Amino acid sequence: NINIPNGVTSIGDFAFYGCSSLKNINIPNGVTSIRNWTFSGCSSLTNIIIPNSVTSIGERAFSG
């Protein structure tokens, strides 16, 4: 599980790229962008909560 701390406003390019054992992630309110390829290759990801504050999701952010 990953808990992004409060105060983070953007999750960068390739931040969790290839984390194949990552299952759950909680993105706090206040994050406004999820960049390119952020969770790409996270094949075990089964639960993600994206808050309403997110206004931009980059290219292939959640690709297989």
C-alpha cells in the first residue's frame, strides 16, 4: 500500500513505474496532476482512489 502524504500536489513522471507488487494507493485531496507513465506496469494495482482535485492525468498513466 502507498499513502501519498498531504501537501503533495503532483505525482511525477514514472514515479511508480513498474511497481508490479503495488496493490493499493491512496491519493489525497490536493493532488492536481498525475503525470505520464506514473503507474504504468503496476500490474497488481487493484484499488486506487482519485480525488476530485485531480484535473490532469498524463499519457499512459495507468497502462498495463
